Amino acid sequence: MENITQLLQPYISLAELIQILVSCISLAIALSSLYQSKKSIQLTEKSILSANRPYVMFYIETLDTVYFEKYIVIKNFGKSAAKILDLTFISKLDENNDLNRLGSLVGGIIAPNQKFTTSMDTTFNETITGKIKYQDLDGAIYEEEFKIKTDMSSNLLWQKIKDQGDSAEATAIKQASQNIVKAFK
């Protein structure tokens, strides 16, 4: 250390050298803090965008009311609206839906938590595969591939109970009440 101070003696004092070193260390810490802050802001921004984007999904819904019914459902589970740009089914659909292939949904907007359903043949048990392309209100485009397992409920049991002492009207009212309660639970 004495050699350095003797070497720098005509130009800089030891106190000035220490001040320069402390300043350089402070600058390095400040730059490191700025970098960490920038990364944190970017991560927060990404999280906010991810939390508020649309998430459009397909699934099968079954109802076991008076009759057993199956529906193909498209629903926006996200926090913002989605405009459907393209909908392509790679596999065949059931006989009722294969002709139009849900084409009327293309160009439409699905609000958050809104869903569209189409009735399907209850005996159709093939896996449906496809792709959907949709856009959020800010113009970001999302493409998703999906697989719908239509036979998920094929070996689940459902029953229709009719009290022998009830009239047809009373039985219908009881079943309707049960289905309303089931839909909201």
C-alpha cells in the first residue's frame, strides 16, 4: 500500500484515493440496484398481463336431468374479452356439429366468463382435437391447441327417480328443482 501511495503521491493523496474507491463501489451498487429494479418491474408487468389476458378453452359438459345430454363448450376463463380469429378442428366432430364445425363463432367476441355451448350426440365418444386463435383487446394474439375427451362421463352413473305416488307434473317439478340446484352448486 505504501508503494502505491508513494507512486501516486505527487498526483493524489491517500484520502482522495479512498474517496474514489468508495465512489466506484457506490456506483457499482447503484447500478446493480437499478438492474434488479428493472427486472422486478418487467416481471410484475408480465404477471399483470398474464393475469388479465383472455383464456379461451374447450371442454365437454354433461347434464343428467330427465335425459342424459352432452355439450361442447367454449368458455373464456380469463379477465378480458377475446375475439376468435380462427377455429380449426383436426378431428371429426359428432354428426350434429361436423358440417358447420362451430364456424359461427369465428369473428365473434367472448366476454370474460361467457360461454357458448352446442349440443352433441350423446353416443359420440371420440377425442376431439383442434386449434383456436384469438385476440385480446390490446391486439395480442394467442394460439392454443386443444383436446376434448368426449367419453369422460361414459362410465359414470346417473339415474332418473320417479316417485310412484307423484303425478307426472309433480315429478317434472321435482326434477326441474333438482337440476336448478345442481346447476348453481
